[in-house]
Amino acid sequence: MPHDLTPSSVRPTRTSATPPRDGDRVQARQSVYYAVRRGRLPHPTTLPCTHCGRPAREYDHHLGYGADHHFDVQPICRPCNIRIGFVRGERRVSGNALPRKQKRQG
């Protein structure tokens, strides 16, 4: 049975005294992690990637990290998240940002 990930179905009520901060990436990720631990959001590995259909590994804050969008997330696999990060400008091509090429066998 697929999970309904519409914002109204997954948006947990805030119980902390700290108000949501607009654009706070750490707080947005911690809020989702807490919701998963409490069972308010399904674990991302139990869902398919919204882009390619492979098993998801994490949640993507596709609408950004604004206070109103902390729980607007999509399950996504790691390769798609890396690719989308480059498209959005969240990642740069430098150092070890891209996976290394595998050595040829034979």
C-alpha cells in the first residue's frame, strides 16, 4: 500500500518550544528525522524514488528549507539526489563531489 505523502497527511504537529526557522537546513532535516523515528513519516527505504523508481535512501526537501516546507519531502535515491543537487546548484563539481570512475577489468 503506497503511503500518501501529501503535506497534510505527514505534517506532524510541532511539540518543541523552538519555532521553525526559515531556510534552516539543519532544523528541517532534524524535523524529518524526528518524524520518521516517531512513525509519523515512513522510513525512506520503504518507498521508491520519485524520480527513477529505484529504492529510496533519503528524503529530499524539493521545495527548499523554508519554515513552511520542512515536511514537504519526497523519497529519493542517492544518485538522483546528487544529480538534482547539481541541477539546483546545491553541489559543485570540485574535489570528490562526483563518484570516481570504476577501473576497467580485463
